[in-house]
Amino acid sequence: MHCGPVAVGVTAETTLLRERMLAELEQFTSRWTEPGAMIRVSLHATDDSAVAGEGRFLHCSAMRVDRTRSGLVATCRSGSSGSYDAAQRRWELRIRTAPIATPDMDTPGAGLAGASTEDNVEDLLELILTIAWRDVGWIALHAGGVVEDGRCALLMAPARGGKSTLTAAMLHRGWHTLGDDKLLLALGADGRPEVRGLTSHFNLDPRTRAWFPEVGDLELLPRLSNWSAKRRVPIEAVWGECFAPRAIPTHVVLIRRHPDRRPTRVEPLTASEVLSAVLHQSVVPNDTATAKVILGVLARSARRLLGVRFDIGDDAYDDPASLDALEAGMR
């Protein structure tokens, strides 16, 4: 299956594992015309829990990644693991399918209590694709993107921080989108940054219907997972032909959402705040050589972007003036 500039071939020893991996891959619906590098992924079920690594290449909440002579090895907090043969461009994943009782990754052989197959496959696939995209010159950003009249704004916030809702709000006003959550960034030959979209659907909470009735009754759609109320919504089915597969970014919008009702504020960001926002929406490994390349691309891109902070309360989308202020701030 194609995932932007790379293709992924999957084999699995159980139907459950294959279906779970394909379900994750199906979200990458944007077709790239350029030929993609092929990554092979084999999945195996196991009852054993991998011993946690040191995380010298990458250490994050979901896993630890270390270099080996042949490539990389990843150990998840859930007890699953993956090993990468860089020469063969092949990953071998060992997915622990049973819950683990000890929620302490610092204990050898221990993982996260109640971790599921969904957690395991999603975390490892994110690592696989992030590395594969980077190898062909693209940096993954956890950001939304909207485009209108020569402007392209990268929408940034922590997980569940409001990127999808703001993206839907901008489409409601006639903008186009590169997606609400996953983008790829690279520098062109002229030094300008370029962003590409990966998914032509949104993950929306049913509550968004109160502001954007065109999304319909999202409660009728299946949940993304047991721990999320969001539903997967095809962009074209709601807003028509508004998916923009590529754009030159001009702005960063840093969303700061509050749970109470308060006036909307739009403030300019300094150059250092723009850079900080971009860095926080990407994954930078501990490995010095890899980090140097990523930081170089992000820093050079950030220098070309203007930024605004969009400070909103729980009632922001009740009043169209909130988005009027944001659009004015980007002018």
C-alpha cells in the first residue's frame, strides 16, 4: 500500500495482525505520482514481552529505539518489539497480543498494563513510516494544514488540542486542506519549504455538528477506537473537492484551547516561538547525525513562516468573529 512517498508491503502470520496493520495503512489515501521506496513489514504474534531497550536513538512515551549493526531495534512500552534491517529495508515486528500486568518499562521484560494489539501496531507503524519518509527526504509533522488565496497555514497543537476542529472550521469558510493531523515537510531546490498531505479524511468528534451541521450525525459512524469518541469522515463527502495535496507554507497557527468560555485572542508569534511550535510537532531522535538533518530542515523552514497564536475558549466556534480575527491576523 502507498503511504505518501513510500510503499509498504505487509505479511502477517495471523489474520488479526494483517487486518490491524491494513486498517492503519488505509488512512493514507493521498496518492503521490512519484515512485516510492518499498518497505517490507512482517508481523508475528508472541506471548513474550521484549526487554526494554535504552532508547539511545529515540526515547519517547510509547517506545525506545536503539541502533544495531544492521539497523534499529524498537521496544514498546506494551512489550511488543520491532527490528529493522536497513540494507533489506525490512521490519520484523513481534506483537504481544495479551495484556501485560506490570506497568513499568524500567523493569526488564515489563510493559504497560492493559496495552492492546491496536496500541502495538499503531506505535510501531508510526515509527516505521517516520523513518521511511525521512530516508527519502521528508520530515513528518503532527499538524493540520489549510490553504486559501496564496496562504497556507500549518495548524499546530498537542494531541486533542483542536487541530481537527479548526481545520473543519476553515473548510466551513471556504478554505482547502492538506489534512487535519499528518503532513510531510521538505525543502525545495530553491530553499523554500513544501508540505504534502497524506490523508483525505478527518477524525472528528460528533460534537462538531453543533458548529458545522454539514458533517451530519457522526454518531452513526463507528468509533476510531475504544478510547476515542472521534469518527473518520471523508473530506470530499462533506466539503467536496477541497483536498490540496501540496502547498508552500506561509504561516503557523499555534492553537491554545481552554475548557471554559472566554474571548478569542489572536496574537503574533516571535520567530523563536514559530521555531518552537514547529519543533514540538515533529520527532527529533537523540542520534546526533539524524537530529542535525531534521533540525536543519525545520529551522530553515521556520525562518520563512509567520506565526499567530489562536487563543480560544470552549465557545469559540459559536461566534464567526473568532475566525474573522484569525484570518485578519494572517493577513
